[in-house]
Amino acid sequence: MNPLSQINQHIVFRRLLSTDEKILTTFLESLSQRTRHYCVYPSYDKKTAELFCNEEINRNNYKLRLIALINQNTIVALFNITLSIRNDEYERFRINHKIELNNNNTVRLSPCITDNYQNKYLGSYSMEKVIDIIRQMDKRYVILSGGVLVENTRAIHFFERNKFRLFSTTFLSHDGYECKDGLIEIDSQ
């Protein structure tokens, strides 16, 4: 049985376009308070949708944003990929995990799945697509942007199921939450 059959709708996976502002606004506004706590964006409205859909800003900030849609016009997942790493992440991985990251071999990933589609295999299906795209970019590592909150056990299980290595060493995020770093090493298949 196809694990996605419970969704019972056709899924399209593609890059976020400048014309997607309206459907991205709907996606952002639909996120529950719990999901917003774990998927932190500047806001959850049209303002952030405009920012995320601005191709020039994305290009200048080394961002690639991918979406999963149902019915061609309903976003159910957003994957933010950053093609550069922050100095604090570089240092943390070098010191705590003895892994040398750089902008040539590493991307940062921040996934968000709408509440109605969590725990329905959509995330794992989409993650496979994301990893395939990153593999084509000749990157070696994917790290979780800002890590994953220790309290977010659902996400921790999701990342472990999708072959991410979650480190036992924790750190405090810029807003004071305890987090774990996550990394997946991309094979060159």
C-alpha cells in the first residue's frame, strides 16, 4: 500500500514562485500555535509571504524555497534551504562535533508541514525530494537550520526516521530554547 494513499490527493513538489504569495499566505495563516512555536518565521501573514516569494531577495540571501502542494494550489509543506552557513553553526559543528562545514559542502534546512498533513508520510516523501535536489547541487551535508528543539519530540522522531544524525550535545538557541544539532551526510548516488 502506498503510504501517501491516506492523503488521497495528488502531490506536486516544486520551487516557490513569485506568483505564490496568496497560497503561501494561506499556508502561513493556517499554522497552529504549536507549529508556529517550532517553525519560526518573521510573521505568519502576507508580509512574510511577500518576503519569501521575492526571488531577488532569495537570490541575494542564498535561499531556495521548495513547496509541496495538493490540488495544484494548496501548500501543505514549505522547505527553506539556505546555501550558506552561519559562523555560529560552523564553530559549533567544528568544536562540538569535529565536522568541518563550509558554504561549498553544506546547506541549512528548515522544513514546515501544515498541521493537517503531519504524521501522514508527506514529510518523509517531501524530504526524499529535497535530499535528491540537494544531492544534484553537489552538497555533502544538510544541517537543520538552528537545530531542533529538544522538546519537539515529534520532529526529533521525524528527522531520525529520515536518516538525520541528531547529536546528544545541546545548545541554547538565540531565543533561549534548548536545541540539538542535526545533520545528514548526502551520498553521491
